[in-house]
Amino acid sequence: MPRVDTTKTPVEFLTEKQAKAEHARLGVEIAQHDARYYQHDAPSVSDAAYDAMRRRYEAIEQRFPDLHTLESLSLRVGAAPAGRFAKVRHAVPMLSLANAFSAEDVADFAERIRRFLKLAEDEALVFTAEPKIDGLSMSLRYEDGALVRGATRGDGSEGEDVTANVRTVADIPHKLKGKHIPAVCEIRGEIYMTKTDFLALNKRQAAADEQVFANPRNSAAGSLRQKDATVTASRALHFFAYGWGEMSAMPADIQSGMVGWLAACGFVSNPLMQKCGSVAELLDYHRGMEARRAKLDYDIDGVVYKVDRLDLQERLGFVSRSPRWAVAHKFAAEKATTLVRDIEIQVGRTGVLTPVAKLEPVTVGGVVVQNATLHNPDEIERLGVRVGDTVTIQRAGDVIPQVLGVVEDKPRGPKPFKFPKKCPCHLKTDVVRETVAGGGEGVRVRCTGEFACPYQRVEHLRHFVSRRAFDIEGLGEKQIEFFFEQSWLKEPADIFTLPARNKTIKLEEQEGFGETSVRNLFGAIEERRSIALERFIYALGVRHVGETTAVALARGYGSWKAFHDVCLKLAKGDEDAKLEMDAIDQIGETVIESLAAYFGEAHNRGIVERLTKQVKIHDAERPSADSPVAGKTVVFTGSLEKMTRDEAKATAERLGAKVAGSVSKKTDYVVAGPGAGSKLKDAQKHGVKVLSEDDWFKLIG
Ligand code: IVH
């Protein structure tokens, strides 16, 4: 919750002591945001909020120059960008990879693929295996063989235009070599800096009293995202090409063939790529790379396996934001030990109280860590963690760091931690203990305050404006807290009435705001009055409705009205509505129950109603409106011979069809294989067209 502190005091009124504290606080916060932005490509604040933080930080340094040298450079994990770049929408999204951490995960990955493709046990399945470069992914667009744009990954759909910068990278050809180059080629790969160049750069930077970087990836990111491309040119950056986005024609039909073609075009491909014919060979490759890792002159954080045949890749398709045909097999997580300064209780959007260990900052795998989750009261008890203990922490991939255990031979904290019996909010609401079935979370403590609990309300608002939800520039976490504290914002609809209410609020007269920033903020709010359905659904913050689920729901229903109507029916316990939703891929009982509970609450219905009066919600983009089955409802029954049920469903959905589990008069096609029973009868009863598997293939072309 907002505290009364000096974080909003104008810089010119800060005492030296306050400035020192504020400078340190901002330094840490900026480092965290840099880490999110540069390392995970997932900033949690808007650009404007970030810039404001940096400006304040710099203003403090200007007023108290001594602080400049006091600043711990090691806490700065990212390079300061000189500004931000224009946004570029990727023609084909840049997705991420699912992770495997164990031999079992890898076996599961291969098994899933075999099942999906209905491959017999003795049928060959070839994979490519290659190092996972710890760099910065990049998409390079070539038109008629000439480099026209370079873009960062960004959120996967939209990146930053860094064309001028990538042109300075020697490994990136300006013109593709060879004959018969497809008219459009989008080449993807990783920009990185060698360990040797990284060390040399840091030496130069330190000598010149300039910023030093925490690891080669940060220095590659920092070097690339320079407004002045001559700075990028002065840094030794490299590029490994390993993939592609939009291609007007395909020069090869296997992954390894495509990589060979990339090399022929003038790119550098990774020489350590190999083909593997079994899980055992994949695991051997992983072991071999882990052993070689330290000797390589570039950082790798795992290996990537991909199905070699592109036709199989296409059939396998994607699930949520990752391809089914590839996986990143990570190396063991990195660990560190540090001191627990405090244990704080955070209240989430759904009222769950999560204990968080506040740590003495420590670098784990190049990232400064100062918080680690303790999950729940049972976990604290299991670990026996006390404030004052030294603990081992682990950071695996992008997940939140975890406390693994107490270092027993270091001095121990004086007393066991007592988990609070009340919510830390000013209402001091009672908390309840819940046992969570499955999911391995065990026990959970939840505040019973619901809509009254200010923490939950603020978290709801924060979620609402977060980057993947409404993403309103200039309305970040800090502003939300501040506006909530002032009672200007109590629920999402209030955001859109803010401009009209500003006659009395007079935001421009508040500390930290000026006429320009208020104008920009209101402009950003206006811009978001029109929003895509999936974002809108996600923004509501219904439990268990994450981004992927929101996309599935949006695609399944197409329009807000259709979705909302069904949700209201769900809330009344309507069985048909439940069955209908259950038929949507990736939607199951948990989501359905959660939506029923959400729309069963009058308070929530009110919030939604007031909000929908303020915004225009766009119908979902149907995957391919021009396919012959777009918008049709299909039921598969009987045993299919050419594809598994999962694949049939995924293909139909990719083509914009809705796949249902039962036949009704709303069904357009029943695709029946041998052994089809009651559903076939239902089809005849309702006069629904019945297709054989072959008819289906003919229909979809
Ligand atoms: S293939 C559909 N191959 O890892 C995604 N990615 O977690 C295909 N990466 O964003 C990606 N080395 O930046 C692929 N040899 C490699 C890679 C690689 C590094 C990065 C890439 C991607 C991230 C996925």
C-alpha cells in the first residue's frame, strides 16, 4: 500500500539524507525494471513511468553529485537506453520456447509429439539440436534480398525498430547472397557478444568511468539499443541465424536444410548444430554441451531441440505462445547464498497472502536478486526460515527466485517467523487457510476482504492497466497507487472518466505531473477506449483466466456480447453454456467455474457493466476468415485414421472453426470415422452434414 514517504517529494526539497535513500531506492528499482526490460523483454511499467523514474534519479544525482560515485554500478543490470524506438508489428509473431529441465521432460516432449502425430514406435523422428544462445532475439526483414528492417522481439507481437543498429553488425548481411532468393524473407536469430569482447568492453568502460555491464547479454542488449548507431558500430556484436518468420517461399523442407540455406545466404549459423534420432541422443547432446559450456566464447543457457521436418512442424503447430515442435532444454539453475533481511507479506489480486523474503541483493546468473518467494506459511515452516538467516536461493530461467534452504552453519535469526492472522491492510480483515488441490501449492492463506480490501483493489487496477491488458502509457503501478490513494480511481471504469473529472482533480497541478504529461496520459486513455476482445477479457482479472485462456475464449466466442451472454448463463448454472464452453480447446472446468463465480457476483457484474459503457470492444480476429470452415462448428467422432483427435481439433481451430464435443442443431459438420456411434445418430436427427475424414481434408484443402 502507498506509504507516506519521500518518494514523491520534489527533488529540490529533499534533504541530503533523504536524497541518498531515494537515490538508492530508485537505483534498485531501475535495475529491476532494466532486468525485466532487457533480460526478459517483459517490462512491468510503461515507458513513461520508467522514464520518469530515470529522470528523477538523474535529477537527484545532479543536485547531489557525490551520489554519482556512491552508486553501486553492479546494481545496474541494463544499459541506459538513450530513448526508446519506434514500434514494429511482426508479420509472424516471435514466440518463445517451452522449457524442459530434466530427462523426463525431454522424453515427455518427444512422446507428446509422437502421440500428436500418431507416429508408430518404430517410425523415425529426427530432431535438430543446437545451443540456446543467451542473447537478444532479432527479426531481420529482407525484401528482394535487401535488408529493410531489423526489429527486437518485444512482447512477441510488437518489437522495436532497430534497423540502423543491426546494419552495423558484421554478421548481418545487407544483401542476401545467391540466386532465387524469395521476395520476402524474415530471418530470425540471436544477437550476442562474445565473452572476450564483453570483458574488454567492460575494461574500457570502467577506465572511462562509464557504465559497466553485468553480463554479455546485457552488454549486447545495451549496445544494440543505442539511439546513436555509431555506438552500436563500436561494439563487437555477433549474430547466429537459426530461424525465420514470414517467407514468401521456402527454400528447404527441413530445419537443417533451412539453416544450411541461411549459411549460403551469408549468415553465420551455429556450427554445433546436430541431428539426433532419439531421446538418448538428445540427452547426450545436452550433456556434451553442458560440459563444453564454459569453454565456449559465448554464453548459452541450454540447448534447443526442434523437429527437423517442416511439414511435421506445421502439423504440430503451437500451443499458447510456444511451438509444439521445439523445446529448450535448460542447464541446471544457478544458485547463490544471501541474508534474509525481512519477510514481507504481499497481497495479490485474488487476496492470497504470499510471504516474500527481502534479501541482501545478490547476483545470480547475472541478475540482481533481492526478493525471493516463500510461497506460503507451510513452506516457511518446512524451510525453517527466519529473518536474519542466510539462505540458498535459486533462479531458474525467468521464474521468480526461490529460497531453497537455510545455511545452517551461518548465524541464525533470533526467532521463528509468525505468519499474520490478519490481512496487512488497514481493515485488518481475517484471513482463511485453504488447501489447494493439485498444482503442488499446498496451503494458501487468503484475505476475506474481497472488494473491501484495498490491496486487492489496487492489484486489480494494476492488472487492468498492465502491459498485456489495457497497457495505458503513463498509467503504471505507481500512478495507480497514487490515484487510488486519492480516491480518484476505484475501479477500471473510473480510468475513462478521469479526463472529464479532471476539472476538479486538476492533475496537472500535482507533483510529478505537468500539462504535457497529463495531456499524454489522457491521450493514451482515449486511445485505449477501443480494445481487442482478448485483451479485454484478460484485463478483467478473473482467476485462472490468463492471457492464453483469454485468447482461446475470444476466438471461441468472437464477440464480447456472445462471450458475456454465455458467462451470465454460466453464473446461473446453465448446463448448455457450460458444455459449449467446455468444447473450446484449452478451456476446462477450472476456468468455467471461475467465470461462473466471477459473473455470479453482483459487484463484478457492476464493474463490467460500467466499464463496457466506456470502451468499445473489437471482435476477435478469427484465425482465417477466408477458410471454408471459418466460423463453422465441427464435431469429430469415431476413430480418425490420418490424424489424432488433438491434431484434428488444432487444425480446425487454426482454420477458424469451433470444435464442439457434442452434436446439436448448431453443429455444421460431423466428421465421422469408423466406429462413430451416438453422435452420428444425433447428426442424422438434427440434419447435420456428415463428412468422412477424406471429405474433411478435401473441404479444408
Ligand atoms: S528457436 C518459436 N533457437 O530463445 C521460437 N531460439 O525462449 C523459436 N534462442 O526467443 C526460437 N537460441 O531468442 C531458437 N538456437 C535457438 C535459440 C533460441 C536462443 C532464444 C530466442 C527465443 C528464446 C525462446
